[in-house]
Amino acid sequence: MVAPLTALESLPSQKSSQVKNKWGAVVRQVQEQGSLAITNHSSVELVLLTAATYQSLLDLVTRLQARERSELDELSGQFKERLKILQVPQMHDRLTSMLATKGKARKAPIAGESS
């Protein structure tokens, strides 16, 4: 099971010198906790992840990109359909006529049921 992701500032951390000198202990800590922030002068510079955590992030990004691509393809299809309607030869005249009415109906609406 992959460890849940933690906010950067909440990650357990090690100084870079400790990582260099105690690599085995660092690896064990990453395996136990899923990730580890590596600091240099009290500033987080790197985050070590287990391979499983990295793979889960990669899988998530791949799924999100696929969903985004699908949504963009759908929107592109809708746009092309609307554009096709606007490219009908008579559409320019119809739109010009509609805009010329300035929102006024040609005949007064009739109240009641429509047939």
C-alpha cells in the first residue's frame, strides 16, 4: 500500500549531511514513511519517495492528463459542430437580420397555450 501524500512542510526531514553519511537509515525511514524531505540550511531542497509512491503519482498524473485530453476533445467537437452551423451560406444573413431587430420581436407574443 502506498503511503498518503503529506504537505511539504509536514514531511519528516533529514539534513543533507545526514543523508550523505547515513544513507541506509535514510532509506529505511523513506520505506517506513513513504517520503522524506531533505533539507539544506533548514530549507527543503528535495523529497525522497518510495518507488511505489512515485508510481502512484505518475499513474494519477497520467489519468488526469487522459481525462483532460478527453474533455478537450469533447469541447473541440462541440465547437466544430457550432462552427459548422455558422458556416451555412444563409447564416450570415440570418444573424444580421436577427441582430438588426435589437431584441424586439416581429410580432407581439400571445399569452396562453401554444399549439
